[in-house]
Amino acid sequence: MSVAILGPTFQDLAANVNRNISRLSLIFVGRASGYLCGSMVGGVLFDYMNHFLLLGVSLLATAVGLYLIPVCKTATLLVAVMSVFGASIGILDTGGNVLILALWGDRGAPHMQALHFSFALGAFLAPLLAKLAWGTTVPAGNHTEPNWHPGAPNSSSEAHARSLFGVPDDMNLVWAYASIGTYILAVSVFLFALLCKKSARQTKSTVSAQGSRRAQHHKALLCLLFLFFFFYVGAEVTYGSYIFSFATTHIGMEESEAAGLNSVFWGTFAACRGLAIFFATCLQPGAMIVLSNVGSLVSSLFLVLFDKSPLCLWIATSVYGASMATTFPSGVSWIEQYTTLSGKSAAFFVIGASLGEMAIPAVIGILQGQYPDLPVVLYTCLVSAVFTAVLFPVMYKLATLPLDHQRTGKRKSEDQKALLSSSEPNDCEEENEGEDAEIWNGMDFEAVEVNDPGRHSVIETSREILMGPTPKVSLQLLQNA
């Protein structure tokens, strides 16, 4: 909710700081830069600090940022606040994944799906809260035009412009941000309360005491997952951002139809993330990734082949949104099955996802302007689907190859022990009995030899033999038993 509220209130914020939209677009750059820094710093801090404490502080900073954003009266201050706000969001995004992995490990697939469903649900509810519940409206004026400049202010407006903070003309803007900030503040109180819960600390220590796994190709897996999320998140954001303009310019849809098409994409995206909570209880994360890759590859291929068909665009868009829904949480749950993720590891692939979110839509915007007659957006989705479909089998091979080798060796050793214990001739039994007699005679001789101190020495000698038996003695004792 805190991230998605910026889109529907962007014009209101521009009016509040007396800037046009094109000159205020730096707030997106500031938020993205803060998000990257927060992801990197949060990944390091989560390895050394209490998870609940760090998440609570991040939520508290997010709430403060939401209270300050609508009352900023200068563009520079708004960009600065948005940067700090983005850093707190980056810590939350990394910390949520790390906390679920720390609590449930490789059994946390349903919880991971629920976490990412909450992202989609909040993004769906934020525009409704901003425009329908509170009804923020842009004040009358031509402030959104690129050549707009404020007129000569009077003395009262000059004093108002010199202040950094001030109440905006539209109070609904304040209520929209304050309601989300209050909700986040309440959640932070619950996280701080968990610091006082002894059971929460015990749960964390129990899971961490179970031991960590580290794949043989741990770093290679993280690099491939970085690329995997780079293409996946970039394609997701690109399609959701450009499908409206593509439908109106390339196919000739009405704006109302294009808006409905955009809603279908995000609606199926959120609905399938909700259903994935239940699917994750009966399907492995790897199987869900394969299904998602197949669905996105087939739907994007149909989009490219039938790019002029409105019916195909509607059907393929819904399938594409449903296919993209479970990839990210399933990817995090899948890699946790083979190698333990620390805070720095989680921050690494979160940075890859955020870089894809920034770079791919920006490049596509430039290419779309240079080649307006080509469906560049659809080509991007198809290429990203091919990359993710190729990368996952490579990651799976790297993750499972050492495990398969270890399991094969373990099975061979168990089979050899079973064959040795089941096939013993009679003459071998007689020789074993003779060896047993020699071993016990040796043990008795040691007991008699140190019999001077009495019974205490015999007990100590027997205890030493039992504490450090040779493999031969242990095998004979087990066979006699």
C-alpha cells in the first residue's frame, strides 16, 4: 500500500510542491536509489541484529515518511524524504523474506506465498483508498503542463513557500497517506511486542540450531538467481506499465478498454498469488516455477504471434498475469531447499529484482519511442520468458548434482553393509568366536594387570575400553548381541 499510493497521488504531490509532473519524476529515482541502498544495508544488518527489532524500526520509519510526504512544500525535500522512505521499504522487502526463511526454512512455501500475496493485495487496495475512499483531487490549474510556472506570489504565499512543511490545499491527500501510515504504525507496535515474547526467540533459536545447508555451487546459484529475478521482475513491471499505451496505440483500443485490460493483468496476478497459498501446501516450489515458466512462455508467444488480435490480447494477458504471480515467492522457497540464505544472500537477489524493475522498463521506453510500429513490449516479455525458462534447469542441475552424488554413495555403503551382515559362512563364525575369545582374554588380562588398586581400577579400565572401542570390537559386540 505504501509503495502503490504514489501512482494515483502523483499529480496531487506535484501540485503541492508547485512543480509539473516531468520535473518531479526525480522522486521515482530517489525512491529507487533508496530502495537499493536499503536492500544492501538491510541484508547486512539482518545477519547481526534481531529480525523483529529491525523490521519494527523499518516500519516505524516508513510510517514517519508517509506522514511527512503530503506536507512537504519543496521538491527537494520531497525527493529526500522519498529516498529515506525507499530505503526503509528496501529493508522491509529483504527482511520479510529473510524472516520467513529463518522461522520456517524450506517448509515456509505457503507463508512465502502469503507474504507476496499481501504485496499484490496492498497494491490493489491503495488506488481505491486514494481515489474512492478519500477522493483526492488535483486543484484547478495548469500545473501539469511542462511550460507551467507559478505566477508572481504575494507576501503570504512567499512566506508559505519558504517553509519546508505545510498543510496542503487538498486535505484528502493528507488523510490518504495518514491512514496508511497509521496502519503501518500499528503493525510496527506488534513487531516490537514480539521482542518481549520468549517463545519468538525460542522458535528462532530452534530453527537456527537445526543446521545450515550450503550447496557446492552456492555463489553460482545466487548469481543465476540474480539474473532470473532480473528478467522476471523486469518483464512483470514492463508489461504492467506499458500494456495500457500498447493497447491504445498498437491495437486501437478505447482508453476504458485498455484500463480494463490493465486491471485484468493485475487482477489475475493478485488472485493467483492468493490461490498459490493453498497450492504451495501440495506442490513443490520447483513444480510451481516450471508451471509458471511454461504459462508465461506460451502466453507471451501467443501475444507476439497474434499481436493485432484484441481477443488474443485479452486471453493471453490474463494467462500471463496468472503465470507471473507465483514465480518470485516460489523461487525464494525453492533455493532455500538446497542452500541456506543469509541476509546478504537475500539482499543480493532482491537487488537483482530491483535493478530489473528499473533498467528494463527504461530501455523499453526508449526503444518504443524509436520503433513505434513494433510490439517491443511483447518482444521483451517473450525474451524474458525464454531466459527464465532456460535459467531454471541450469539452476536445478547445479543445486541437485552434489546431492544426487551424496545419496548414491550413501545407498552403496548401506547395501554393502547389508550384504556383509547377511552372508557369513560357518567357518567365519568359528574364526570370529576365536577372535572374540582373544579380545575378551586381552580385556581380562588388562583388568588383572591393574588389579592392585582394587575394584576402582577395574571399573576405570572397563570404562576406558567402552568409551574408545576399536571398530573391530564394536562390530563383534554388535554381532554377538
